[in-house]
Amino acid sequence: MMEIFFETKDVFQLKDMEKIAPKEKGITAMSVKEILQSLVDDAMVDTDRIGTSNYFWAFPSKALHARKRKLEALETQLAESSQKKERLQQSIEKSKIGRQETAERVALTKELAALRQKKEHLKAEIDQYKECDPDVVEEIRQANKVAKEAANRWTDNIFAIKSWAKRKFGFEENRIDKSFGIPEDFDYID
């Protein structure tokens, strides 16, 4: 399809392309519109609406310029990547200085590993005794206090509803308790 545009260097309408493409390039007439739209979407073919007609064109110079821009962008990217690689190589070389495997370095590495293991062991031991931590115990006490206040508030609400139901409907208290599954020993939490 692109060859048609490049060889003729002309502007076409869709109906012209549907006639030319099957004859010259063997493209099926049914797929010409789809192929043309795909080329337009890929910015390989330009299109414009003039009046009620759509015109399509593509010139070799535009494709050449697009390829040149792409090539320049890729070359720039390659140069940047090469510079970055060089900087990283220098950084690696600089980091290796003073890190040669000596007996002292090996001993310090083993000591570091042992200290890290000891730290993990001590951390696990602290977590084991965490429930005895005064801050944690105080937090639990505060949470219990809030829970107790909430339970008593709901108990108060239930008593208020029971009182309202007695006045409004004349129900007996034990009948309300039985209907709503309220235990006989239901009361505030001390």
C-alpha cells in the first residue's frame, strides 16, 4: 500500500485506493479501508477532510525524515546509556578499592553476621515478653475501658428501648426479654 503512495507521489480518495490497490498490488478491495486506517493510525499516511471527501497521501520524504528522527533519538539514547554504563563501571571499580578479601575483612564479615543473628534473636526475645511491657499493658487497659463504656452505653440503650416498649405497647418486661433473646441476668458491666 505504501508503495502506491511512494511511486505515484499523489493524493487519493478512499474509492480511488479501493480501485488501484487490488489492480496494482493485489490487495483485496475489502481490506483496503482497514489497511489505510491502520496506516493513518500509525502516522505513516496523512489524511485530511476537504468538504465531504477524505484525502490520503504519503510522500517518501516524510518517511525518510521520520526514520532520521527515530535514528537520531536512538543514537542519543545509546550514547546516554553508554555514558551511564561507563559511570557505573567506574563506580564499581571505585567500590572495589579497599574490599579485597583479606583475613581481617573475612573476620569482620563473620562478626557482622554473628551480630546480626544475635540482634534477631534478641528482637524475638523482646517480642516474646512484649505482653508484659508497661506501655502495652496500659494500652490494653485503655482499650478495655473504652470497650466497657461502649457495652454499658448499649446496655443503657436496650433498657431505654425496653422502657419505651412497656409504655407504648404495654408489654411486660419478661415478655420483651423473651421476644428479643435478652438474658434474665442482663445488666451493666461493673
